[in-house]
Amino acid sequence: MFKKILIANRGEIALRVIRTCHEMGIETVAVYSTADADSLHVRFADEAVCIGKAQSSDSYLNIPRIMAAAEITNADAIHPGYGFLAENAEFADICEEYGIKFIGPNGEMMRLMGDKVTAKDTMIKAGVPVVPGSEGLLESVEEAKELAKGIGYPVLLKATAGGGGKGMRLVWKEEEMEKAFDSAKTEAAASFSNDGLYMEKFVEEPRHIEIQIAGDQYGNACHLSERDCSIQRRHQKLVEESPSPFMTPELRHAMGEAAIKATKAINYESVGTIEFLVDKHRNFYFMEMNTRIQVEHCVTEEVINYDLIKEQIKLAAGEKISGRVYEPTMHAIECRINAEDPYNDFRPSPGKITTLHTPGGHGVRIDSHIYAGYTIPPFYDSMIAKLIAVAQTREEAIKTMERALSEYVIEGIKTTIPFHLQLMQNEDFKAGNFTTKFIETFELK
């Protein structure tokens, strides 16, 4: 087992990793930017190293400075968290070259799954269902038009190196193709320095359901049930829950088996997630693989009583997984609390927290790095907390979440708490009647 782990991240995920390391008797190193000098992950780690200025490129994305911090503190492993360098194959390669264990998959596995066209080809070979679409990158708008005729409109143009909705265009008819193709290419090039596009059939009334997986260094793999991530805005998740209200035992079994096939197809090592689109007829299609721990991992932890960060560290240290399939025994819902103004198009709201009162009681968990007097910097992601409610049934979990949200007081900034509170009271949400398009028609009062 590792003696000292450097956490190459910030905020709540850095604090989350530090807590598990301390429970495992592992020393921790926090790295931080000048903007995060007062952050809790800096205070709670055994050692802390400032690695640069506020901008991510000068700090949390600066590989030489992170490696230097690992070297001077004698860290024998690096945990990347999520975001920043978590899915950077080059960073994983450098860690391996310098004899520091990257807690996650190796660079080769990331490359296989990071490029969406390669990932899709890999899944087809593994027998995992994929959305009908182009076999490779589109060479021209004429090819796109011809392919769309065969697939049938509507279709999606997607950036091969994409994420977060960048370089993605929905095309309903042939007359829209040329403009959509050009704008998607331009946005993809600007966002990812890669203008490659591919095409998929647009799945109408979809659910976004993902399967949590784990694989070890010995070819074993298992899945740890599903999460429903359909409540999202502009392809960014807002609420996640497990189990999905749309799921049946038969669908869970089929999707779980497909996820294990996908995991074994690349000899995946670590925890990760296979993301699927599921249509209204419960047909499911591979969307992508996240080769890291996810923001919403705590939802799974609550329904199966399983520390995924601990499992991730153990797998990186060469331990085996049990190989069993986990079924949810409780129901958990997570609301992402963002420093954003939901009444003003979710505009970011950084600033100083003047008052903070956190909810508690049975069935409530908060993963957060904020405190009264803390100033939220404007340089990073706006998520400041994850509020998780867990109960024996979905109805009870919603009631617990509603109660917890009504107790949550954060003053000095705007937050998404009012949005989540109204969502928990929405009849369609309570009935499980929603798709990925739900928020587009949700009216905040």
C-alpha cells in the first residue's frame, strides 16, 4: 500500500480523497494555487505545496509543477480526482515514467476511451450496443448528408475530442446540415484543437443512465449498479440518483453485463463509468466511458455502502476486486450546489460566504469544502457542495432532500438551492417522468 499520496486537485474532491487516505493510514499532500491558500483541502492535508497562480494553466494543469511537488514531498502516488488532469493520458504516462503511481488507468486505456470514434469502434468489437452512426470521422458535409439519409433525421454531429456539449449540433433536416457542420467544426477546433466530427442518430426522449464499474490488474471486472443523470442543463448534470426510477431488473442486468464487457475489452484497471443513452423503449446505447472517479460517485456509495475512493486506491496498489455484482439496497439522490444564480440564467456567483448553516439529520450527507468566511474564487468550476439524501425508497429520499435543502443556508452569494428545492416539489420529477430535456421546460418560480 502507498505511504504518501499527492492529490492533484482542489475543492471537495481533494478533501474527499484526503479523508479516505487518513482512514487508510496514508499520508497526504495537497497542492494549491494562490487563490486556494485558505481552502480546507490545504488545511486538512499532512503537507501542502503551492504550485502557482490562480489560473489553472499555472497550477492545477501544470504538470511539471505537480511532479516537482510529488518529488520534493516523496509522494509515491498521485490521485487526480476529476476534471483537470484526471483523464490526461500524457500525465499518466509521465507518472509511470517517474515511478509514481497514477491512481487511475494508464495512458493507453485513456487514449482508447478518450477519442470517441476509437471508443465506439472498441465497443462494437466487444458486442456493446452503440448508437447508429458514422464508422469514422466525417470527411465532408456531402458525406454527412449522404450518411444522414441512411440513418434518418434527426442526427447529431459531435466532436470526436468533445465534452460538455462543445462541438455538438442537432440537425433535423438536410437543409440545416451545412451550417451545423461548419459551426460544429469551428467550435471543436477552438475548444479542443481538433475539428474532427462524427455523426450519430439522435435518440429522442432519452435517459442518461450510467453504470459504475471497477476493474483490477488481473482482468477481473464488476459493476456497482447504475445512476440516472438525466436531470441536466446544457449537458451539465445537476441531479443524480440511484437506482434509476426508469430501471427494471432486466434492464439493469443487461446494461450491467454490457458495462462489464466494455471494461474487459480494454483490460481496464481502476474505477470508472460506462455512460449509456436509453430511449423510451428501454433500448440502450453506449455513449462514452469516463476513466476516472466521477462527481456523483457518492450516490453509488450510499446505496451499496461502498467507499469507491478506497477501492480506487486499493486497485492502484495491485489488490483484486471481489468480482461480484452489486445491487442497490437504498435510494440516494444528489443535488449539485453551485455558486450560480438560477434566476439569472445560472450566471456564476463567486464571492465571500458570509453565513453558512448546513443541514443534518438522518439520511443526509454533504461533501463540500466551503465554510463561513470562505471566498469562492472566480477561476474554477462553480460547484461548491454536493448534498446527498438517502432513504429506503425514492419517495422518502425526495422528502429527505426537500427537508435538507430547506435547512441549507448559504448567504453572501447566489446558489442553486432554490432551483433544487422547486425540482424536488415538481410532480413530474416525483413521478420519475423526465428525460435529458426536462430542464428545458422547467419553469423556476
